[in-house]
Amino acid sequence: MLFKKPTKFKHLSAQERTAKIIQLLILLIPILVSYVTNFGLKIPLPGCPLLSYLGIPCPGWGLTRSFQAIARGNISKAINFHLFGPVLFIIFLTLVFHLIQEIIRNKDLSNTYIKIIKNSNYQILFC
């Protein structure tokens, strides 16, 4: 067909809207912490339990420092701290903007990347 039928977006219920707001707040935590800690705020973070018990650093080791480097605008240092840091930061920002749009429009917007995130076959790749 030449023309696609316009997709109908369903409006969010009060529960769905509350869930979206909670998801937004959870996604904003690492982004806001990375910016706030650059102003000298010290947040005591627990050490890596995997490193303390087994002597092996966990796969997420360096993500906090990577996010802080991104907040300072130093992408090369962010990549040095953790290769996946900038990618994860961009994913967080994309999801934050998507959730903001859904909350403002009060509609459940579905995009290709949301379908990929919800697909369990792709989720295995990111574990």
C-alpha cells in the first residue's frame, strides 16, 4: 500500500501515567547524580561486592566515572572509564525524552526502539 493507516494512540490511564512518572524519575537518577557530583557533592556509594568477595571487578565498574566525564563534556575520558558508558547515557537520555513526551501528551507512544527494548531476544544481548 502507498499510504499507511494512521496509528491510533491510546490515552494513558491514571495508573499508567503514574508508572511513567516513576520510570522517568528512576531514569533521571544516574543522569542527575553525574551532574551533581561534578559540583563537589560527595555521595557515598557502596563498593563492588563482586570485587570484594571474588576479586573480579563487575561489568559495570567505571560507569559512574564515565557518566561524570560525560557530564563534564569529556567523551574520550568517559570511553576510557567504560566503553559502554556513552552508549548507555544516550539510551537513558532517549528514554527520558520519550517518557516526557508520553507524559505531556498523555498518550502511549510506541516507537521502533521501544519494541526492541521490550523484545526478550534483544534483552539477552544487553545482560
